[in-house]
Amino acid sequence: MSVSRATIMGLSTLAAASLGLAAPGAAETAQASYSTFKPASTTNTNAIDYDVWDEALKKLVVSFGPSLRQTAGRAPEGFGTRRIYGHTSRYRLEGNRIGFSFLDASIVDNLAQYRQDLQSIAEKVDLQSLSRNEQLAFWMNLHNVAMVEKIGGEWPMRQPRRDKVEGQVIDDSKFIMVEGVALSPRDIREKIVYPNWKDPRVIYGFWLGDIGGPSIQRQAFTGDNVSRLLNRSAVEFVNSLRGTQKFGSELQVSTLYDEVAPFYFPSFEDDVRSHLSTYANEDVAKILADTEKTDAVITEYDIADLAGGVREPSYSNIQNATTGRQQSFRIPRSMGLLLAQREEKFRRILKKGRTGTVTFSPLEFPGEDGVTSEVE
């Protein structure tokens, strides 16, 4: 089953779908509606094609590589004086970014059209009878497309999870419609995926729009790669400063773990530590061993873009790192400084010999009791 094969970049402007749809009926009816998305016990071998989204991600997402577990320090001179432009967060060199300042109205409209294309898949196939990995890839891609679309349409904005659009944060806006059920991004996570997938790795597949959350990948999820990409995202997040830190004898972790605790970490202290130990590198494993208490206090709600969620009036030319020549393409000065810091970070990564990607294989991806999905 193939979604529209047209390339997102370069499509003619298309009208966006109606937004802000209300949930049908009372709370009880809404809850019953969510249950319709429970995966079926018998699955088929159909697959969904996400080539369009995959191509878009490769163009939209800028990789910042693995964390060096060092804060970015003070913002370099040039970010601004009386008014601060660009990113000043201590975590600004962690997590992948999207160049929202380069998205014009036609690209946002095309993202909206693609999101509607994804929604319509449920009218063409029996979504619940797809393999569990295929269903999971669908929900994660739909969620992330919707988040990029809405943030892109409202940009500039500094904190997507806190800034309100027409009185409501994007995460709670029910602008996604699947099988006649109006959904918000939060609904996809907390009403559909978390209750039906027991593996906590799924939390790393949802992009929340900010630096403090799991990183957005430069690949679309598919039934074949979802386990591998979730492993990659889990390793990156757990071993980053926005995921774990040591404060005296205390282990500080992201508030993300507290948010999903009702689904995955009911015995918070033991369950979170067990989860972290699965993906911890040597440094984080030592922190786990040297600490006694766990506290979910790490937050960073600044937008995961290149410009810090604002339009800067001053611009600089880009210098080609290979030829050293100035290019005609101009970007905000603060963005240029951030990209220079990123380049220096990659030099340090290469110097440390930290290249390549670690994958875990074979791994079982559990679903309902007695049901496991196919895993690469």
C-alpha cells in the first residue's frame, strides 16, 4: 500500500485541512473511540510506503550527533546583547534540529496534505490488522508529521510544548482525524500507543518539538526499521545530558520518564534504573552505580530548530568548510555561530574516535501477551 509518491519539496501549494476538530461525544464516547485502534490479534503482511516522509526528513533534519556529556557553555559572543537571538540553552548542541526558518507556506501546506494522505490510509487498509511494527511506524510517522506541520505553520515560536495557538498548545489540539476519530498528538501517544505497546522504547519515537525530548530521526519509521531506530534514539537520549545527570548522590533524569511512568515505570525508582541500564554507556552506567535516589527534574522546552524560535535581523554568509570560500546563501548570525559550534563538536567526536552507530540484534519487541512483532 503506497502513500502519495509526490515529493513534499516542490509541490504546488495545497490547501491545509480544517484544524481544531472537536472530539466526538462525551469523554466516555471518546475513550471508546480510542479503543478501536487496539491492534488485532491476527495480522497481515501489508506494508506502508513512507518514501515521501523519508525524503523530507533528509532535507529538513540537521543532525547534531551523539552527546559528549558536556554542556554547551555560555553562548558565544554575537548571539545578542540586550535581546538574545538564537539558542542559549546548555543543551543546545544535543538533539537533531529542523530548519523551520526555511519552511515557507507552500512547504507547510504540502506537509498538511501529506498528513491528510497518512490519515486516509486507515480508509484503504485494515490498520489494526497490520503487523504491530507497521502499526507502530504509522502512528509515529503520523504524530511527527503533524508536529512538524503545526510548528512550521506557527513558527516563530520559542517553546512548542508551552506556547499556545488560539488558546491551546499544539500537543493537545485535535487536528488529526483517523477513522472518524479526532486526535491530538498527545492522544496518539497516551491513548493509542502507550496502552497497546508494552516496550518503553516507544517513547523515543515521538518528537515533541523541543530540545529536551527525544531526537527526531533523519529516516521515516517503517515496519522493518522501527526497532533499530528506536534503539538508536534510546541510546542517544539516555546517554545525553538532557536524559541523565549526576547531582551529588542523586541521579537526575528527564521529566519525560515521569510523564510516561503510569505506562512503563510503575515502580519508578527500580523500573527507570533498569531501563536506563539497558542503554547506558560506560559513563552513565557509572552514574547509575554511584547514585542512590532518582529524581525526574531535567527539562528543556526550547524549540529544536536552528534559529531559537525567533527571526533575527542580522545575517551572515555561509563559509564552505571544504573550500573556505564565502557562499551567497545567507543565514542569521546566531545560526551561523550555532552551526560553527556543531562543526567543532563533530571534530571532537572524530578526535575521540566516536564514530558509527551501535545497534542491538537480535531483540524481541513485545506486544500483547503472546504476541510479538517481526524485528530486524
